Amino acid sequence: MVTPQPPVPIPNRLKNHVCIITGAAGFIGLEATRRLLSEGAKVVMVDIDKAKLESARKSLASSMPKAYDVEASPILTVRADVTAEEDVEAFVDQTLKHFGRLDSAFLCAGLSYSSTPILDTFVSLYDQIMEVNCRSAFLGVKHCGRAMRALGSPGSIVLASSASGLRATVGLSAYSMAKFALRGLCHTAASELGQYAIRVNTIHPSGVETPMFTQTWSEETRASMLAKVPLSRWAQPADIAAVVAFLISNDAQYLTGGEYKIDGGSVVS
């Protein structure tokens, strides 16, 4: 197998750009933050886990090429429950007060679970999955969209769906429902918000090499799944971050209502 080259950031493509990332302390959220910072953006990292959020911030700060000035930092961390409307309103307001603008949002907060047949899935689990994956995205689109409209400048919102939002996923009925729902939210929001130059798109990763993925599927199942991936490898968080950086940039200024697979070719229809 040919070893792939890691994605390379485009310097200053996102200079002065301000982006909110939810689920920012997770592997994909953190890597997206790193990518956006490397392209010149300022990032508001939102997560419910304060300790992980601060650890992520320190990690990013230590890797920055210049001396880290807290006052001039391109990173703002906010502990928030993305399923609570008052928290979502608050972190959008904090973004505007701290950076004076909001150009994009990557709504990455999400939750999965170990593969479970639909007949054995508890309603409490279903409710939790729908709340974290769908309610948070709805609130994010609503309040980020309101802020972007008020600012009167172009905006971009990227929703983290999944390959499970494009096809049947045996063992993940609630998760698949939630990820399909994000497509509906995307299509409707793109249609409604286009008049304000606000773009909305979904990304659909499949098999990202993170703990959430490995905890969802057994080793045997993962091996079977990998055999069906034409590129013969799992995605890395950096692969996802590269697509997010593109979609929020001006390079994608005529793309909205789209569904972008990041799946190594595993979803063919």
C-alpha cells in the first residue's frame, strides 16, 4: 500500500477568520482547531469537558511557532453544554465580544455507542443520541446563523454527519437516524440562509481512527469494514480537518447544501 502524504495547510488562507468549533476537545475537533490555526484563523473551542478543553488549549499553545501571548491568543475556550440553548447563545455572544466577528462554525459535537441491535436499543440511549447529535446542531445553526445574519457578512456552517447518514448502518439505528437528520437540517438551512450568504454543508466521515470509532466496533468487525475501503486505510483526524478548512474558506464560496464524503471510497451509492 502506498503511504499517503499528510494534508498540508495553506498559510493565511483563513487570516482573520473566526470559527466556532463544538466538540473541540475531541480528536476531530482538536485537529480541526490545529488546522484552522495553522491557516491563520482564530478559533473558539467549545466543549462540555473543561479539563480536556484546557489540556487541548495548552497542547495547541505549546505547538505554536511564536511566543504564546494570552492576551493576543487566537484561541478562546468555552465550557458549554451544546444541547442547552442558553449555553449556545452565550458562547456565540462570547465569540462576538472577544473577537468582534463570526465567520464560520464547525458543529462537531457528537456521540456514538457500542454496536447494538435495534430490538435491544433503550429509548434512553436513543434520546441521548438524538439530543447530542441533532439538538446541538439545530441550536448551533440557529444561533450562529442569527449572528452571521446580523453581521451582514458571508458565513459558513459545517455539520459533522457521518457515512451512517448516507447508508444503513447495522447496529447503530439511533446514530444513523441522527446523522440522516443532519442532512435534512443542512438542506433546509442552506435553502433558508443562502439569501444572507450563509453556506451550510455536511461532511460524512467513515472510519476515522479515534477511540470513539474503535469503541463502537469490535476488532473483527473493523477488519471486515476495512476490507471494503478502496483506499485500504482508515481516515485520520487530519483528513477531516483538511476538508473542514476548505469548506469554510473562500475556496468553497459557491458550495452550499452539499454532502461531502470522507470515506476512502467505501460509500459508492
